[in-house]
Amino acid sequence: MSERLVGLTIVAVGTSLPELVTSVIAARRGHSDLAVGNVVGSNVFNVLLCLGASALAGPVRAPLHTLGVDLAALVLMTGIAAMFIRSERTISRREGGVAVTLYVAFAVVTIVRG
């Protein structure tokens, strides 16, 4: 099992579970701004601060050709999430189901690719 596969699956799920629980509880209690802010804030924090701080500590090498599927999934899901929120300013259960299905598909592709 490659380090990349571990990072994209086990570590990603493990570090995101508290955010998932927080967002689900917030949504169930009617605090949708908190749920959306938690997810968006976490992603901005991870991409900019965590990756930036890691690069300050030492070079972070990732050949672009190995990130094609990952970056495409990131851009695609960001665009889809923006469309979901923009349409009626809500994310419906159906749209949530689409998002979960897309994540499962991404995870399967990632595991198959190794």
C-alpha cells in the first residue's frame, strides 16, 4: 500500500470524521451556515495552511502526472458543490447523495489505482 493511497483514504477519512460529525449535527439542528463554513474552512485550511506549512518545513514533491485524477476530482467536486449551493442556496438530500456517491467513486478509483 503506497503512502499516497494511505493519505488519500485512511488519513483523509480519519482526520475528517470530526468535521463530518460537526457538520451533520449542525445541519440536523438547523445551523446550515456552520455546516457549510466548517467544510469550506477546513478545506481552505488543509490546502493552504497545512500544505504551505509542510512546504516551509521541506520540499513537498508531487509529480503533476500522478495528481491528475485527484486534482480533477477536487475541481469537479468544488464546481458541483458551488452549483448545489447556488441553485437554491441549499444542498438537498438528493444532492448530498450525489456528493457521497462521487466520493465513493473517487475512493474506489484511488484504491484500484494504488
